[in-house]
Amino acid sequence: MNSEYQRGPGGCNLSPIFERRGPIDLEAKFEPNLLNTAIYLLGLSQQVSTFAINFQGRPFREGISENAALKWGLIGASSVAISGATDFIPEMNRWLQIVELQDSVSHFRQRRSALCSHQTRQFKVRISLTMVIDFVGCWLVEILCKHFFADLSPKPLVTRGSERRIARREEEERLEEIERQRVLEAEIEKKGQ
């Protein structure tokens, strides 16, 4: 195997510290570890960013703010991902079988060099920043692609008849104003009698 692959970035061999490798038992009971916690949290944040960023909204359909179920679902999933990465709600993390990242880091510090402990000391921050950078990066790519490649102007079928609609709305507003004036004049005349 490639020694850089075994050692990881910075030359630290992280996998034996957090996971005991051996024969893989497909029938074994699930045991939470740092690897599946990180993959779960990153996957969850990527799903949220996929839905939130790729959702077209207006003018094609209602926006995210108008779709309450989608909005609260995305907010809830984002909250779970951020809470899992920061251990903000430990009870929820234990229920979801997310390992406590602080225990993993302190266990790692006891067994490895100062260089390796520095790399994992900020694991919570690193995974949280990775989720935020992933979301912001995807959003920027979406904005740039829409700017350079998408034609978001309405097609002639949609804009045809817009002059009639505008004229009809102006006429309705004019009639409503006349009606308000008539009601106001009737009230003044009624008070005068």
C-alpha cells in the first residue's frame, strides 16, 4: 500500500487509533466509531445543501420559504448535522449513535505525537467548517453557473398578454378607488343628515 495513504495527511496514521481493523463480519452488530460518525454528518450536510441549493423555487414553483414542510425539514436536518458535529445536544447524539468526538480526541492525544494531536485536537471545528465550506462552495458554484449558463428570463409564452394583465389590474385598482370614494362620500353624507 501507498505509505501516504496509510499515514494520511501530515504523516499521522489515524485509523489504527480509532478503529481496530480485522476480518470484516457482515453479520456483526453495528458499533459506532469516528469514521461512520464523520461520514454520517458530512453526508447529512451534503443532502441538505443539495436540496437547499438545487431547489429552483420562483418562478417555477413556490420558494423554500413558502413550502413550510421543506423549510422546516431542511432546518431540522441542518440542526442535527451541526449538533452532531459540535456535540451541542449530547443526548440526541447518543440516541443517533454518534460517537463523542472529544473522547476520541483525548484518547488520540494520549497515544500519539504532538503533531498528530494538533491535527485532531480541533476535529469538531474541522468537521463543522467542512460542512459550512461545502454548503457555501456549492452555493457559489450554483450562483456562478446560473449567471454564466442559465437563461432565467421568462419565455414569450409566459410574457404574452402581460400588457392586458397590467391594464386589467390598473382598471381594477381604479374601480376599487372609485368604490372607496363613493363609500366615503356616503358616510360623510350620512353623518351630515
